[in-house]
Amino acid sequence: MRVFNTRLPVLALCAGGTGGMEAAICNIASSGDTVAVLNAGKFGERWGKVARAYGLKVVEYTKRWGESFSPEEVAEFLDHDGAEASLLVVTHSETSTGALNDLEGITRIARERGKLVIADVVTSLAVHPIEFDAWGLAAAVAGSQKGLMLPPGLALVALSEAAWDRAKRSDLPKFSYNLTLAKDSLAKNSTPFTPPVPLVLALEESLRLIEDEGLEAVFARHARHARACRNAVTGLGLELFADHPSNGLTAVRVPEDRDGAEVVAHLRERHAMRIAGGQAPMAGRLFRLGHMGHYRDGDIRDLLAALDEVLLELAWVDHSKTREIVEAALGPAGS
Amino acid sequence: MRVFNTRLPVLALCAGGTGGMEAAICNIASSGDTVAVLNAGKFGERWGKVARAYGLKVVEYTKRWGESFSPEEVAEFLDHDGAEASLLVVTHSETSTGALNDLEGITRIARERGKLVIADVVTSLAVHPIEFDAWGLAAAVAGSQKGLMLPPGLALVALSEAAWDRAKRSDLPKFSYNLTLAKDSLAKNSTPFTPPVPLVLALEESLRLIEDEGLEAVFARHARHARACRNAVTGLGLELFADHPSNGLTAVRVPEDRDGAEVVAHLRERHAMRIAGGQAPMAGRLFRLGHMGHYRDGDIRDLLAALDEVLLELAWVDHSKTREIVEAALGPAGS
């Protein structure tokens, strides 16, 4: 599949992204395995919970929410606390914080240490380049509802040959998430169990849309929109929440004396726009502008104009150069 | 939920019916448990596979495909081979054969023997009456794509208080199918993980449609359509596959010298109608007319007229009284 850049089969499961995460764990790992997890947000944390639910030992490298992990830091971790792990889970784009990790660099140092890398690409697939085969990933997990522009309900999971070898030996219980059954059925152009048919049909269409636009153009569009959002936010005097922001979403740090929920509420009530707040434990402390998937320049202009208006109304800011900043990033409106 | 006739919460999972089956098993059972399964078709068989995938001991009462289980037979089974089981799985309407089981009667004798009953109501919910609370079921599992008239991708699972007690002690691995998490979230009008949003919204609408028509009227309509199909099929000189047919679908036995696949193919190619063939090991040996969910009398008339035409064309039959038979069951066309 082109968006993963793999020649290997990508399995579609009737599941959310979390079910895809679970499928990766329960197919690749076996009882007694130790899983190393990079945790600096809700989804990094969730991977640890999934692995523990299957009785696996988990060693976590925890950083503050919003921080990314450098390959050097991960090398240090894998040489010490993570040494006994055979699997490393990396959240490429951490949806709860908007932070991007250097998946290619981290995978390289993990492979040098003999670890298999499971990548959470839920909010990076079709947003940032992913080279499944070339980087040597062992598994990658995505959901239908982000860069693939579909409703939620379909998880996509790719496994490498090394991961399939481990799947043969895996003794963890699974049935509907049994990827070996899914692979055997896929070879016969089928699925082992009733799939979420409308999403499977819609996926063909969304992959065609991506192909028509061109994958490089899709990446460039996401980069342009992310830049417009980041510049507009910092131009308003606010701070980005992530040190290394993803192009899939822009998380904004909420000033100490404010509550992010009011920005979310005003945008919904006055502008019929839905943005996301912070997830526990960051409720109120950040808000998130999503710009992955089916966004055109006009959508981003409208979003940032509305955000600007709301922040002025709420007196979070007392000046605005948002229009000029957005024009600098996206060109003049109507261009 | 009215269609289950329970005052207890019914959980909606991002899963197919099989995922719902799995959720019932991995939440209610614990390692070391024995599960008794009534198996006379693909789905009875699947329940055994699911339980074995979780390392549980399975004792099966196997009958020929198409047969139903009487409460007396099940009592005999539970007093002998099934004695050590604490759970009994009953497929209410066996989709692979069209056979209906007496869920109320079987549940009564199972409860007298101290067993908890897990009911597969995938093709009986909103087709046949189900009294979850009154019958004393421990769990019931349904999917969105049958009597609830939706696309596949949402599983519904109800648990009794006794089942929730067992769920507290359950040591089987689970994460996205963790029903306790789902119940805790439901109490806050939420879900632990991203749900398949369009299906959740559509479910509200389909439950409203059922409420508008009236649950008794929905059952009566299914009974009428089932009767029309059965009478038309036997009127053509063919045999029903099930001894006790479900009102959700009518499975037709294919004569020894014929292949059911040709009926399926002709209906699709010449009449743009999709019916189902037999599932392995019954491929070619039966075909199935589905009539659960959103069917009106006119749909059934059209289906049976087309079936009649195809069977005459293929020279499976040399005479037809189908029109009269259907009119006897449904009244004259246009009435």
C-alpha cells in the first residue's frame, strides 16, 4: 500500500485505532516478552496499558507531555532500562500533544540494537512520509478517521516479515484481531469475518483521492497548513504545546490563568467549528487544531480567522496580525 | 434497551458480531473455566473457536447443520458432558442454517442447573422476541447489520448482574473489548475509545424506526415474510434446510444433483438481487433468503417472483404456484 510504502499486505480490521494497537501487540508479542514504550502523551500511555492488559512486562521511557524523543535519547534508554525489551513502540505523531517523533531515526537506532519497532501512525499516515519497508518497521498501525479522511471504524495494520515470523510463535489470545487469519483471507480477496463494508468501499475512494492529488502534494499541503496554524498561533502571542510539532495537528498551550475549554466552546457555538481540548490530565491546559485529511486552504483560513475572532472576544489577546500571517503562509485569499 | 428487554446497560463496541462474541467470552469467563456450546452450524462452531482461542475448555453438543436443540436435549447434555461447564452458549438463530433455537426454554433448564447463558442474538434481535431480563440471560450479543438495519461495524452486548460479577473476577486479556471500561464510560455518556460515530448516530435512528413501527408489529412482519418464503419454497417442491426455521432468514436445501451457487448467481446477474449461498462445509448445498431488518411486503414479493423465475429457467422446477402462495401469505399485490 502506497501510503505505508510497503510491498507487504496491509490488513484492515473492524476496529478503531485502539483495536489496531491491540492487534499489533497480541499478534507480535508472546507471554514473557518485554515491551519498551515511549510515553509522552495519552497514546504513548495507552500502548503501555494495552501491553500490560496482555500480561506483558512494560518498560516505559516517560517524558513530559508535549516533548519528543530524540534517537540519541532512545538509544540511551534502550542501552539501559529498555535493554531486555525485544519490541519498541513509538508513537509517530502523538495526537494528545501534537508532538512528532523522528520515526526513521528512532527505528534505525532500535534496529541496531536488535529491537522490532511497532509504530503508531494513527495521525501521521498520509500526513508525514512513512517508509515502512525502507525504514525497516516491524509494524505500523493506523485508523480510518485521520489522514485517510473516513469515519472511524477501520484499523489498518502492516507487519514486516520479521513480525509475521513472531506472529507464528505468538501465544497471546486473539480471535477477531488474529492477523494471520486476516492475511490468509486477504490472499483470497476476503476477510475472516464480516468487515465494515461501507468503510472498506470508502477506503478505496480515499486512497484514489490521495493518489490523484499525489502523495507528495498531500504531504506538502499538510506542511503548509501546519505552518499557517503555527505561525498564526505564535503571532497571537500563544505558545505551541509541542517542541517538535506534527503536521497533523497543532496543539496550543493555554496560558496559566485561562481555560482552553472556553475556546473550544466559543468556536463550536459561534462558528460551528469543532476543535479538540486537552485530554486528561491536560484538560483545559491546551487546545488542538486538527488539520489532517480532507482540508483545503480555505478551511484553514476560515478556522484561523474564527480562532482569531474568538481569542480577541475572550480577551486572550489584544492585537492580531493573523490575516497577514495566514496570507504569508497560504497566499492571499481567493488566490 | 427495548429490543433486548433489559433495564441494564447495553454496550456498543467498535466491532463486528464476532468481536461482540469475543467480548462476551473474554469478559465473563476466566482461565480454567469450561464453556458448553451448542453447535449445529457455522456460528455455533465459531463460539467454540472463540472460547478455545482464550484457552478455555470447550464441551460441544454437536448436531447436524439445520437441526435445532430442544430444552430436553440440552438438559440431558448439561447433566452429562456439559456438567462441569459454568457457561452455556446458545445461538438463538443460526445464520448459517436458518435454524431457530428455543432460547427461553433452553435458558430455563440451563439456569435450573446453575449455568449462565450467553445468547448469540445476531440474527434474532428485533426479529424474534427476546426477554433478556425476564428469561434470565447472562449475556446477549448482536451486530448492527441484521435486524437493526445498519451497516456492519457495531456490536451490541448486554450483560446481567451475575455476568458483571464474573467480569470483575475475569482474568482473560482484553483491552478494546473491555466491557467494564465501556460500562463506566457509558455512565458518563461516553466511550473509552473512538466509536464508529456514523453507526452510533444511525443506531439511534433505526431504534426510532423500530419504535415507530412498534416492536410487536416488527415481529409480526418478520413472521409474515418468513411464512411467505417458506410456503413459496415448499410450494415449488423444495425443502427447507432447518427443522425449526428462524424468521430472520429462510435456508433452502439444494437437491442432490444441483448446485445452489447457480441460483445465487442468476438472481444477482439477472435480477440484481443478492441472496446468500451455503457457508463451508455447506457451500452449494443450500441457499439462504434473508428477510430480517428493513424489508417491506413488496420486497418479499419481488424476491419470490424472481426466485420462481430463476428456478423455472434453471429447470429446477417445472411448475409454479408461487404467485398464489405469496398472495395467500401477504395478500394481493398492491393491497
